[in-house]
Amino acid sequence: MGAKSTFGLIIGNRGFFPDHLAKSGREEMIQVLNSAGIEVVVLGPEQSKHGAVETHEEAKRCAALFRAASDRIDGVIVSLPNFGDERAIADTLRLASLHVPVLIQATPDTPSKMGIAHRRDSFCGKMSTCNNLKQYGIPYSLTTLHTVGPNSEEFKKDLEWFAGVCRIVKGLKNLRIGAIGARPAAFNTVRYSEKLLEAGGISVETLDLSEVLGRISRMKDTDEAAVRKLKSIEKYVTTSGIPQQALLKMAKLGAVVDDWMKAADVQISAVQCWTSLEENLGVVPCTVMSMMSDALLSSACEVDVCGVLGMHVLQLASGTPSALLDWNNNYGSDPNKAVCFHCSNLPKHFFKDVQMDFQAIIAGTVGKENTFGTCVGRVKSGPMTFARFSTDDFAGKIRGYVGGGRFTDDALETFGGAGVVEIANMQKLLHYICENGFEHHVAANFSTVVPMVYEAATNYLGWEMYKHGA
């Protein structure tokens, strides 16, 4: 389930239904969450009847408890072991003002226990709870089945999905993206609106390449940070045939970027490549960026800020490294296959095998000796999720698309980092990308997290999304 989560738990109760179900339901849900490695913040039986929420006073107590733990609560689960009091649940969430995802779970009735002593009516109560949350303007998520037992396999899957949604929403709160260098002149495609991102709580911190190059020029070859980074590079990827001076330049670049990101409190980055670093430093930044992405500090080339945002969202959902790729080539005559490629800064996680080489595309312009530092290899096979986000200045909103497919083992002879992808009904996706003016870059991840990304983006972030294959 990725990083450990903490959930607030609201147990619904309504007095003229059997309230012993609230007691047993609370205990069961806590046990299920704890078994999944989730920390629980919930009222105790000494704070309210059975530790549930029914009255306005109990709602205030629960809200106060949640507010006191607001810095660690990732999401809230509303559990209905009986009908529940919809007003108290809505009041709790409003008063707590956590602004985190909320999952509504209702425990099913048993046909043989429909008498007054055991009848739950959670099936009906869930509708009332949702109705009130909608009136209060509080967004919420639903389990796959309308009613589902806490100990069921179905709810286990719901819990994994919801935890991913929470990781995305939390991971984008107050996110700071580093934009290192200016957008390459030839890449109008990666233009974006800082203001629209800022309105969504995402800040962009800029660093001019002249500052990076200046700091590198003042750094001695024996600098502790540079020596440490050089060792990390040589441990990370095969560097046979790469000049030692080029490796040292990469190490200094990596050390400078690491130091700036820490100082600026930046979590992810987008870096200028074409062709200033090659002409003025004499290396490409690909390996340095690959290492950051592999360490879950996503880094995108060509200052594609929205591209690295997509990488970060997928990484938050899956807990594994993401890459930024080009939708680059057709694959023969198969309409559902394509070649995804970069030249490349793909994380090591993506490769069957990888080695450092020179950048074949730019070498013809700036010389091979100035382009060492790419990570070259074939992308391994496996399931993949892809995503792209973009700022739409004309409409004043963030929009995107998400979908799933797989990297294949199909034969491919090329350079850089490349893989063949297979996506059902891919021509429809390509038409959508072109008709709506999306960029040629796409974030990819070895995972199946489409539902998490779509729910987080649409329901809690308010972004306009297309889900391919829906």
C-alpha cells in the first residue's frame, strides 16, 4: 500500500437502530485498518457512546480530535455499521476542516438477521450520508460495492485504492517544483501557466542555468559533495568508456542541484538540456536526473514542469519511480502499439539493463565529447499506467488524461531508452491527444493505478480528466 497512512475514522450510529452494531463495527474496522498497517485516529468509548458519532456534541468532539491530528491524517473513512446519523457525520467533517479524501463504507445486512435486534439498514443510510455531504459541499469517494464488509477482499482492494488517492492528494498539497533553466527555445510544447498551478496549491521555484554553471565552476574536484556524488554515479550505472572528466562534471552538476533543491525545499524538478549544458558544461544531465527519478525525486527534461507533475502523481500512487517519455513512433502496422522513447534520463527501474553512453541526437551538433551522460537500454516489459497534465490558459484550468497498457518484449533496434507499448484502442487515445492539443511527452509508471489517479484528480483536485478505456 505504499507509504504508511493515517486515517481518521468516523463510526456512524443512530440510536433507534441496534447500537451494539456500532460497538462491534468500530472494533472490526480498527482491526482491519491496523492489519493493513494504517494508523487510526478515532473516538474512544469513553468519549462517546461506543466511540461512534451520533449527536452534535459527539461531532464536535470528533472534529476536535481530528484537528489535533490534522498534520498526520491523510484521509477519513466513514463507516456505517448501522444506518448512522448523517447530520453528525457531515458536521464532523465540516468542523474538522481537514480537506482530505473521504471514503464512505456501509456494512451489509445478513438475510438471516433482519429482525429488529440485528438489522443494519446501512444500505439506506449510506445514501442519506452521501446526500448530506453533497449538501455540505464535501467531496467523498465510494466503495466499489454499495455495501461491503470490512473484512472482505473487496474492501481490502477499496482500501488500497483509497490509500493511493490519499497519497496523491497529500503529495500535491503545497508541492514545490524546481524549474532549472529556461524552456528550450524549440519546445513551445512545454509552455505552462505558473499561475494556474499556483491556484491549485503548486508552486514553481526557478533557478537560472548561469547560477548552476557558476556554482560548478567554483567547486573543486576534491569537494566532498562532488566526490560523494561521483561514487554514487559509478555505483548507479555502468560507466565503461566514459571519460573521467565528464563523470566529474556530472558529479558536480548533481551536487549543485541536490544542494539547491534542499535549500529551496523543492521536491521534484524539470531541467533544461538542449543545448546549453552540452555547450557550456560539456555533459548531458540525464544520469543525474535518472538517479533523482529512481530515488522518487521525479525529474523531467526540457523544463517540462507539467510533465514532471505527471511523473510525481504516478509515483505517489504507486510508490515506484516514474519516467517521462515521448509518444515517439508507430510500431509497424499494429494500431495499438507504439514506441515510447527518450534519449535518455529514464530511471534505472525502467530498464532490462542499462549503461551510460553519449547522446546520439545532440552529438551531431555539439560534438560527441560534450554529450556523455545518457542512460541507454531497453525498457523492460510489464504493466504500465500513463498520465499527462496540462494547464489550459484559455479555459483557466488544469486538465489531463490517464490510462493503462503494457510495455512489451517486441523487438526494437534503436538508441537511447526505448520500449514498445501496447494500449487497447490506442488510435482513439492518439486522436484525443491531438484534437485537444496535448504535449508529445507522457509520464509512465510500471503500475496499474489509473483509478487512483482519476479519482484524486477529478474528485479532490477538480481537474478535468479523460480516462482512456473507461
